[in-house]
Amino acid sequence: MGSQAAPSSSFPSPFCCYTYLNPSSSPLSSLRPFLLPLKHINSFKPQIPCLNSAKFFKARTRATLDEKEKDPLLVQEQQPDKEVEACVKVLKNAAKTRKVPAEEVMSAFSVIEKAEINTSRFLETLGGQDSPGRTWMLIFTAEKKLKGGRYFPLTAVQRFDAAARRIENGVFLGPVGFLTFEGRFSWKNRILSFIFERIRVKIGPFNPLEISLGQEDREPNTKDPFFIWFYVDEEIAVARGRSGGTAFWCRCHRVTT
């Protein structure tokens, strides 16, 4: 998968995630606490989503007769998609343990991609309301048409800033250093298209080096790299990239000092 606005001086800051209650049971326990997914995923309990959450719903329409009117009044009811809820639970468990079989993760992808969705709050949930936005750790990537997939072996984190329409994609290697790409994005009909404008590289104790990519000042479009988002809530996000591969991320926190 190819893959917002913080001051330039803040980019060397690491990304921070809460630890699990039992980190020793997770392959992620070898990472520093600030690179682990959100703690509250451990206590995830399925529940019926509220109407203003970015959940999946199937709309069922029924006709009722208003006592004051002779014509039927159509009333739309929101029904939770139980199959999607079960698949979301699978992905959250995968983010927590990294022990859910790849076949189960990809099966959950398949159901979520085909589900009817309410995308109205996707961008706000993904990138927050204020800069520098929100950050997400890459957990699992699947090939085109879900022919294969695996847990991502490195610490890769993406930041989306909905207010400033900025994106940052980085790979972090602890004391060894990091590599980040930063740029701008556009949003239309759940498609996030983006252009990277600069690269930052840090090796060991040395100050980071910034390299401009010389991109022209224009609005990103679907001729550029993009993500099609299928699911976004406060804990996980699922999207397909331009190459056709699907991935999901776990929400994490970023150090701001």
C-alpha cells in the first residue's frame, strides 16, 4: 500500500501508541510502548453502534399509516449489519494479537468491501477535526483480489490531517532512524488521492535530511496514488490502494512534544 499539517520541526518526533494489558502475549511486545496500538482495543466489546458512528448499516424501509394522513408514510429504519460487525471484531482481534490467520483477515476484508456503507464521517474519523490530524499503524496488507496477505513486519505509520488536507507516510526503525513521505491529499466519494511533496530521512543520532520531490502545485486526483476507504471507526480503518491491494490500520497516538 502507498500510504498532515504539523510544523516541520515536529516530524522527528516518534509516534505514540498505548500498550496492551498483556503485551508479552503479543508479537508487538518487542516494540517500544509508544509504537503499540491503542490500549482500548483489548477491551473491545461488540455493541450496537450509535446512529452517528461510522458503522455499516443496511437500510430497511417499512410503510406505516399516519393517523392524520390517508397516504402511507415511509419510515426508514437503520439496521446494523451483523456480518460486518463480526468481521470488524475479527480485524480488531488481529490488531491486538497478530495471531488471527491470514485467511480469516482476508475473508473479513471481502465482506467489508462488499457491504453497504455510510461514508459520511469517514474523513473526520480518519483525519480528525484539527491539525495535525490522526495517526494509524499499518497492521496487515493483502494482494490484489485477496490472493494472499500477511501482517506488515515493520512499524509503518500514516498520518491524515483532514483540516489541512495533509498526509504523512513513515517507516520507523527505532534508534536506527526513520523514513517519511509528506504531501497533500484530496477527498471525494470516499476516495483519498494524494501527492507526496517531500521526503525526510533520519539515520542514527544525526539530524533528519529533507529532500523536496519538486511536485507541481495542483489538486491530487485518481491519476495519482489513492485509497478507497471501505471502513473507518475510532479503532481501525480498511482501504484498497490504487494497485488493488487491501490493508487495514490500527489507530495510534503521536507524540507532540
